[in-house]
Amino acid sequence: MLNKRCNESFVLNIFLRDCHFLNITVPFRLNIRLLISYLIFFLSIFLSLASDLKAAEPVATNIRIGTHLKKTRIVIDVSDKINYRIFALSDPNRIVIDLPEMTWRLPAKVISQNLVDNRNLINNFRYGYFRPGLSRVVLDIKKPARIKSVFIITPANGKNYRLVIDLVQTSRKKFLALIRESKLKKPLRTKKERDPSLKKELENQLYNMIPTKKKPRNEKRTIEKQKKVTIKPVVVIDPGHGGIDPGSTSGRVFEKHITLAAAKVIEFHLKSLGRYTVFLTRRNDKFVRLRKRIAIAKAHGASLFISLHADAIKNRRVRGLSVYTLSERASDKEAADLARKENKSDVIAGVDLSTESPIVSDILIDLRQRNTMNESSKLAIGLVKHMRKITKTLSNAHRFAGFAVLKSPDIPSILVEMGFLSNKADEKALLNPKYRAQLARSIGKAVDDYFSSN
Ligand code: ZN
């Protein structure tokens, strides 16, 4: 009888294989069940506490911008005393404030409300996650400015710490001198970066080195190996924007969230087909530089790269999807404007591009890239065909322009503008998971067509 009871529960049997020897009674069996539920309960409490501990980072609760005489004052309310680094960047002119990684709990309309007073030096600003250990505020300034003073006010009566920055207008010459000066200062380093053993690894991450393919030692053996294993083509999905770069916005709807949601459904769908290996360039709300996105695709050995975006424009009536491929010459003015806008992502995040080789402005297209561009077009044309069945597309839905993110010389790449957040119908569709699933199925069909024809 007891033995039978022991067999009743698989879980109990794991704990009590020998229960019949112990002459166990029913109440004890119940206690074991109780014990297990207690264990699960405490484990879940422990795990949530552990995640809370990990999340114990400073919290920013507000950013306020005001004008006092000729001084523009920026006040950032924070829960803790924090380190900071402030520097300037030119063309376009920006003031960048680096802060430790923190949680942002700012009022919903913090940006629009702070930009009402047009006497101040600030045109626009952004804030958010920049990279591990680092948050950032980027101020777009109307005129060259210098930092007159920076200080922290310690809390009184339970108020927050306040980081106060005063800016005043200056000449371009002095502004450029300030930039040169701030370049000499040490950047704000995270704990991880101070660890010398991790320095090299982080350098690779930070400066987005494109990994080079290692030559196989024994080519013959590798080829034989490859013959035995059928390798699935790799598709890399690139959710546009992220972190400090929100992309286009429409009220509280941010492009960066739409692109990530769409990317995850597309990943799920492509994986479910069983024919592809799929990677995303980002899986959460973090900023990824444009050249890093290309590097991620290359590192995964991508056969296809699909970048996802959703535009917003002044004309709220314009709606529809479009697919872009790389070209030296843009197909029309809108395509050129859009590429310019999308290529600004690094500028928006306050990245200093002055010391880098350009990937954005020069498009040097060699023969290999020409072939890649033809392949990209093939995918784009196929995708437009499938998309027409489920949604509105722009006229000439396949367009061309110099998008930085499409510049891999050997990976066919497309950029899908899924619609306009500035248009009610498009926005509603993009916010709908059912529509995003339809979109994913169409991309699946286009990818299938592409590989079956190759
Ligand atoms: Zn975009």
C-alpha cells in the first residue's frame, strides 16, 4: 500500500525512493510536498532579491533645463552621489554628459516640456543606456557653448542629489579648443573597464573591431567535415536604434521598441521553419553602433542581414512599407533624406566620429559589393511582392540609398522601413502583435524564396 503511494508521485519518488523501508505514513508524505513548496517559495524570494541587488543602481528622476540671464542651467536629479564626465563634440555641436549606468524614471514629457523656452541653448536632448556601466545624456546645442560651472548639490530634507551644469555661449574657436581639451581628459570608466584583464576584451567591444576569419589549419579536413554536416544559413536581424537612440517617436511610441518587438517575432518565426540559424544584433533596449551591427553580422557568418526600422514624417497621411538596398546614388530625395536620418544614429548617441574612418559618407563600391548589392535587390524585390499581400507599400517600394548599416561588402543586406509611426493606421498595425506576426511570415516567405533560387 505504502509502496503504491510512493509510486503515485514522480517528484516524491525522486526524494523518497526508499520510502517503503522507512514505513512512511501519509502525513509525512504531505509534509514533503509542503517542504518542496517552501523550497520553491524561498528560492523565488532569493532570486528576486538577487535581481534587486543587481539592479541597485542610481535612479535619475528628472532633468530640468532653465535660463538664467545668459546662462542655460541643466539639473539632473539623481538618487545617489555619482561620478560624471562632461565633454563637447562638434559638427553637429553637442554637449555629452557621461554618468554611471542608471535607471531612468523621468516624467513622460520631460523632453518636450523642457524645450518650450527657446531662450536656452539647447535644441533637443536624449538620455539613456549607452554601454555596460555607462549612461549618457546628449544635449544638441544651438550655438557653440562652454561649461561655465558643474557641481553637485547634496540632498537636504530627503531630496535627491542634483547634478548642476551651467552653459554659456562661446565662440566657435573657443568651443573647438574645449573639445581638444576634453579629449585629453580621462573617460569615465566603469568598474569592469578598470580591470586590466578585461581591458583588451572591452577594447574590442568598444571600438567594434571586425573579427577576421581564421584560416583553417587543415583545409581538406574542414571541407570533409562540412560535407557531413548540413549548415543552416545564418540570418541576422537588426532591430534599429536602441538605448539612448530612440529612433522616430510618436507620442509615447518609440521606434526602438517597435523594431525590437518585430525582430523577436521574426526570429521566432524563422527559427520555427527549421531551415535557418537566426541572430539579433540586440536583444534588449541598448545602444549598438552602426559599424558594430555590421560586425555582429560578420562575426556570425551571416548569409543575410535584415535591418528593421519605422519612420515618422511631418505628413501624417503618408503610410506604407518600403524596402531599401545600398546604392551610391539614392533613388529619390526622400530615400536620401531617410538614409541621412538613419545614419545619424551614432551622432545622436554622442559618439565622437572625428577620429574614425568614415563608413557613412564614402561609399566605395567594389566588384564584390556590386554582386552583394544584386543579391540584396533580389531579396528586396521578393519581400515587396509578399508584403503587398498583407499591407500597404509605398509606390516604388524597393528603394536605394547609402545606408551605413547596409555596407557589408559580402553580406546581402536590406533595410525594411515597416511603416510610419506618424500615420495612425501604420502605427496601430505596428503596435499589433498579430500584424507583426504576419510581417514575420512574409519575411519568412521572402527568405525562403531567396535561398531556394540561390
Ligand atoms: Zn530608424
